[in-house]
Amino acid sequence: MRGSIAPTSVVPHEFMTMQLTVNQRLVAIMAGALIALLGAGLIAFFGSQKLSEDLRQTDQAVIHSLATLSSIERNFLLIRVNALYHLSYDEADLKKPHEQVILRNISEIERQFREYESGLAANPRDNDLLRQDRRLFAIYRTALDKVLAASNARDREAAIVVVESEWKPAGERLTQALSEHARYKERLVEQVVQQSLQSGQRYTLVAVVATVAGAVLIIAAGLLFKRSLG
């Protein structure tokens, strides 16, 4: 009809406001979901990092120190065995190789003591046990020198007296001290491993709780959004 005006598509202000509100709600839900996922992921990441760090320290410090103690015990046993061979021979040529092995093992034990002292001791108790080991080893070496001197002089009677009165008791005390130290470090390994496992379980629980909480919040936001549209 002439003079009629064609209808125009006019979007009411209220509809635009509602659309804006809907978009804002969608963005809020998406942001909440992202924050929940990031939070759970970060908790799990830092938990795994903490667990890895604890296990690395256990491997580098405690287990390394335990291996060092085992090596000290092994070298100590080799000293005792070679000293007995040294006593059993009369000829100097037969004694000499065993004496060389003894000196080499003594040098190795001293090096391992220094290595342990330089950074493998885990706490003051560990340091106390190390000082006890070194003190008893020094006493043992004094008795050993007397035994080897008597053996080189082919004075078997004097050697037997030193063996029974000094060398053997010193060796028994040192053996007991090294065993006590090793048992302490083994308990320490178990303690550190248990602490690491408990720490890992705590972080896992926190990550699960954060994930569930995030999911609940997202579902709740979605239901509220649906209700607002209805």
C-alpha cells in the first residue's frame, strides 16, 4: 500500500541487555571451569615435584651414605682377612702382598670417611656415629700396626698377645659401631620414603578434592544459568 512504511528489525534494549548478561554468564562459567582445571593441575604438578625432590634427596644423600658405609665395612673385613694371612706366613715375600692390600684398604677407608664427613651425614646423630666410627678405627689401626710389626719380626707369641688383648677387641667394637651406623641409616631411608609417600598421598588428595570442588561449582553455575534462562 502506497505510503506504508516497511517494518524494521529493531532489537529491544531489554533483549540486548539479556544477551549481554547471558554472554557474561557463559564467560564466567568457562572461566570458572578453566580456573578449577588449572588449580587441580597445579596442585598435582607441585605435588609430583615435591615427591620427586624428596626421592632425589633420598637417593643422593641417604642411599649414597649407606652405600659408603657398606664399602667401609667391606674394606675393614678385607683388612682383617689380609692381616690373618700376614700372620700365617713366615716369609717376608709372602707377607708383603697382604700388607700392601691392608695399606690400600686403610687409605680407601680414610678417603670414604672424609667423603662421608664432607656432606653425606644427614643430621647431628649421623655425625656422632661417624665420629665414633673414626675414633674406633684409629684405635683399631694402632693395634693393627702392633700386630703387623710383631708379624714382620716373626715374633708369633707377641703377635698373639696383641691380637687377643688389643686387635681383636678393637675389631669387634668397630664392627659393632659400623653395624649400628648402617642400621640407623637404613631406618632413616625407611623414614624418608614413608614421609615422601605420605606427602604424595596428601597432594593427591588435595588435587582430587580441588577437581571435585571445581566440577561441583561448574555444575552449580550451569544449573543456575539454565534456571535464569527458563
